[in-house]
Amino acid sequence: MDSDNSAHGAPRGSFAHAPTGFRRLTPGLLKADRAAERFAGLPEGVKSPGQLLAALKAAAPRLGISPRIVHAVDWLFRFTQPQDWEPDSRPIVWPSASMQEEALGLSATQVKEINRRLIELGLITMRDSPNGKRYGRRHEKTGHIIEAYGFDLAPIAMRHAEFVRLAEEGRAERAAMGRLRRRATIARKAITQILETAQEYGFEGEEWITLAHETTALVRALKDVERPDGMEPGVKSLERRQRAARERLESLLGVGDSAPKGPENRPHQYNYKPSLDPDQDTVITAKDSSREGEGAGAQSPAPEQRQRPEKGMVHGIRPDELPRLTPKLKPYLQRPNPAWPDIIDAADWLRHDLGVSKSLWGDACLAMGRELAAVALAIVSTKEVEHFQTTPGGYFHGMVAKAKAGELHLERTVWALRRASEPEFHRGTGRGGDRVGRDGGQA
């Protein structure tokens, strides 16, 4: 047998011809080809090609598609006509390379890279002509494509449902991140407020330094988090620190729920771990510390410091009706059906908007109790600017003064707000609401 024709004489290790310049059949190109072959017109519910482009743009961040790529697709869409998206046609466009370079402001090399990315991302496939040129012809009367070689945009139509789903997931994720960042901001500002108050009253100790340092570390770490599942543990960690620090401050100021006051009666320690893992973040709160002091020699709570109601009425006022009567309180509430602790926390933030100082707020809590102090502050927020002779803070100061004199009756004002919000319901009930005077008392 002639050795030249034998299998043993065949070349080994390669079966490819010399490079031809033909387009490589990459996985991305093959996948896009399969999608384009299934094209049967615009998807159900889609009325125009613009909806396809809008869906792609909305899903682009979720898919990691850069604005430059989106712009390139947008430009290609301009060459299509409505009839190209009909079931018996194909949305193929054939702009020249020079047109693409000029329109996109890119070099020839950059345009080639853009086209490769479009293919690998499964957004287009290529319909190549025998000579490698892009060209096409349309029917003179109907405008339908008779022959075309260039960019086939059919894969975008086939992926419309995917784009819509990803865009919705992206919107939901952004909304969740927005809520978490707002919660983080509220917790961070609350901790700052607590630290400032502790400094003003001369409370010293390693616990406050630790709180400040680890809050700063947590806030810095959260700035780099981009997903809700990574953000939420850190936010909860901040909120736990806020609650524990607030309880500690309240015990020192004597406005909390527990009777023992002062560091000598309330052994306390913050045991923070600078971690975003809520299971690893340990805070020994003032409430836990007070339990350590129970037993022989432990002080009993004073009668007037009974447990604060969570949901019940205080002087005929329910916590869950205040957001409806005083809308400016709503932005600071973390849940739609608040209890009194939520109302008090929200009021403590609302006072910033009204210009009420920390010392006046603390004075109001001592004079009225924290629940009624929150109600009074919420009532102030319902007044127009013209109502105040001085400032909202001065008005609130007048309410505190009347409370100390036993002349403040907030339940009457709340009844007036109820009547104003639901006049039909309260008409004829005979319950009147006292007007609040310009000095902060009932007129």
C-alpha cells in the first residue's frame, strides 16, 4: 500500500485548515442563532419594537450590560421598520462598519469588539453574506425585506420575557436596598444623637467610645454592600446597638422603664463584635444587665414607673391612629401598625424637623410621660407655620409648661383632629376638641 495514502501517513494533532477569516462559532453565537431561529414575530403582549428595547434597557444593570452596549443596540434598532417584526419576516439591519464607527464615535477595533460583545451576550446574531459584506434589499411597495445580510435582532425579541423578569427583580432589589439604607441612616443618626446626649450630660465610660468606634466601622462597611441579603444583617446590627444604647441612656436619665438609675445600680457592658453577621453580634443590653441585679438587695421599681403600654390607649389615644391624624410622623415609622415605642422613636426624630432641642424633649418626657410627649410633638407638626407666634419649639415649650401646671389636655385636641379627619363619622357625637392656643396650651 502506498504510504502516502495510508492512515499512518496522515498529519496528526490538527484537522483545521489555515485561517480563513470566517466568523468563529462561539457558544454565544450558537445560542443566539438558536434563539433567532424560533422568531415568530413580536412576543405576546408586545405592540411595538420599542417595548423590546425598553425591556432590555431596564434589565441591562441586572445582566451587567454596559451603557455603551445598550447604546449600540439602540442605534441598530433605528434601522428596523415595523414590518421587519412580523411573523413572516426577520429584523435584520445592515449598516456599514464606517457608519457604525461614526455614529458610535468609536474606532474600527472598538466597533469590532462591541459587535463581538453583542453576540456573546446573546443580543444579536449575524447573517453573513457570501462575500462577507453587509447589504440588503426591500420591496419597493411594501418595504418588506427581500434579502438581507447583517445584524439579526431577533434574539432580543425572544428574550423579552427574561428581560421583563430581570427588570422587575432589579426594581424590587433597589427598593429593598432603599428601605435598608433609610433604616441604616435612621439608626446611625439615632446613635449619634445618643452619643451627643451622653456627652452633654457628662456620662463617661468605655461603652460610649466602643459604641462610637464600632458604629463608624459598620457604617463604613455598609457603604460597599450592594445586595439586600448582605445589607440587612448590618442594618439589624446597627438597630440593635441603637436600642441598647437608648435603653442605657434612658436609665441614666431616669426616663426609662426600669427603676435603678445610675451606673452604680445598672451594671452594663457593650460587648460588640465588628461583624455584619447578626448571629455573631452580641449586645448585652441594659435590660439584661438589670436582671443581673435582681435578687437580694435589688431595688424595686417605683410605683409610677410601671410598664409602658405597647398597644393600649393612653389618655384615650391609640398609637396606631396617630399616623393618620398627624401625617408628618409617618416617614419616621418603621411599620404601618405602630406600638407606643415606635411612636416615641418616631417623635424623637420628628423633633429635629420642628427644632425641638434634646433637653426640651427630655423635659417633656419627664413632665408628661414619653407617650404623651410624643403625642404633643405630633400635634405640633400638624400646625401651619403661621400658627406659631415664635417657633414650633417655642410652641412645644408652652405645652410642656402647661403640662407641668396640670393644664394640658391632649385628649381633647386629639378629638378635634379626629373630627377634622372624619367629619361625617363624628358629626353629632357631641364630642368637641379644644383648640390649642398659640402659646402651646388649649385655648
